[in-house]
Amino acid sequence: MIEAVLFDLDGTLLDRDASIKRFIAAQYGRLGNYLSHIPKADYVSRFIELDCHGHVWKDKVCQELVAEFGVRGLGWQALLQDYETQFQAHCVPSPFLAEVLSELKQQGYLLGIVSNGLGTFQTRAIEGLKIQDYFEVILISEIEQVRKPQAEIFHRAMKQLGVTSIRSVFVGDHPEADIMGAKNAGMRAIWKRSLNWEEVKGADATITELNEIPFVLQQFESS
């Protein structure tokens, strides 16, 4: 019997690609006095390229943007601060997010988030999605001082929920951090398809949209 469903954040609950595009466009407008000499399309595309789907630290991204585009009167630190404080206002939920979380809660599942990243930033993103109240536990790597795919962070979440790994499922998009990490922790793993990877080995199920999760859980229960 499955008792708990835990989720990754970026690329799973949060449509990060859509969110970052929305944020960058807004940042360009907000800081137009310093960025207007750069064509908006160039600024947006270069930010996305340097960001590399969130795998490059934003201090590096901001330093490179300021240097490449010859930004004057605005240091990279200010650009970074704008990202850290304003991103949450532009968070785009993955399709069916609220509906699925509500359905899972109604069905009695315990819910949790296990996310790599900076504590304050990821907390703000969760608040930006307005989903914090659905979850019994939220673990973020900076705060926990352990990162996915290390099994410890998964075990820590399950311990706080009072469930065993055999009765827990993890949903995520990253082959190593999410799928391999969850499997190494003894959990079942659902891979949410991502354009960043063509296939993932080891997942117990694959979904395209979050609204497929209840059906997958039913399959797990009957197997």
C-alpha cells in the first residue's frame, strides 16, 4: 500500500523553463534603464543559454551577462539580487498541479517535497506557486546539508512522514538526482518526461503530465 508521494520541485511541480522566460522578460523591463542598449531577444536568449536549465549558479550567469553586454551602472550582484527576490512572482505551475495535489490529499496520501537548491530561494518558489499547504514535509538541500541523489535526504523525508520506503513514491524529472536517488533509497520512482533527456533507466513508471499520477498509483497498488 502506497502511503506517501514525494516530489521534486524544479521541472516537476514548477515549470521552470516557462518561469525563467517570464522572469527574464520582466527583469528586462524592470531594469530597462541599464539594459535598454541590449535587444530584449538577445538578453532573454543569452540568459537562458547561460542558465543551462538551472544547472549553472546564477552568480556566474549574472557576471557573464554584465561582462558580455557591457552593462554599466548595474553590478552583477544587483542583477543576482533581483533574481533572488523577484523570481517567485513569475513562477509557472506545471499543468494540473493544484488539481492533482488536491486529489492526492483527498485520497489520503501524505505529500512531501525534496528539492536541491538554496533554502530561501526554493521556499519562495514554493510560496510563489501557492502550494506549501499541501505538504507535510519540505526538505531543501541547503538547509538539510545533503543533496539528491544521496539516499539520506530521501530517508530523512520519509522518517519525518513516518513511512517506509516500500510504501513511498517519488516523482521527478532528473534521471540521476530524482530517479536514481529515489531508487537507491528503496522507493518507487515515477519519471516526469523532460525534453532535457530522451530516456531514463530504472523508473517504475513514466508520465508526461502530473494528472497521470493517480492512475499510476492505482497500478502500483494492484501490482
